Amino acid sequence: MTADPGPETRIPETETPVVCPYCGFELPDDEQCRLHVGLEHYGELGEAEREAFKRSYTEEEAELNRFRIVALGALVALYFGFLVVYALLAV
């Protein structure tokens, strides 16, 4: 049985990838590498690396939560927009 190599990633040839020091996985930037290392190799990290991972994870989570709120607001506005248009055209 072979191990799953994970998702295939493509980094533009003009970019220099950041390579995970633990498994050699190539990532597009330091932030993504820090998140990968924290999620996949947490037990092997030192205290400073763990703090950097936690900080990056918290920032990423805050950005995702903001996106979710904005997306939900847009869907609600779109729904009520269609409802108003239907109400105007159904008369």
C-alpha cells in the first residue's frame, strides 16, 4: 500500500517555491509553508515555530470568518433583491 502524496500543486515557473524542511513539499510562499508545517508536522516543531504557526493560523481564521460574513451578507441581499423584483413583476 502506498501513501497518498497529497494534492498536486503548481507554482508558476517565474516564482521560487518555498520547500517544507520536513517533507520537501513545495508551497508558493512563507505563509502557506508555515501553515503546512504547523498542520502536518506540529510534533516536530520548536516553541518559536509553534507560536509562528498559531499566529498565522489565527490570522487566516479571522480572514476566513470575515469572508464568510461578507458572502452571507451578499447572499441575503441577492435573495431579497430577487424577492423584490418578483413582487414588482408579479403584480
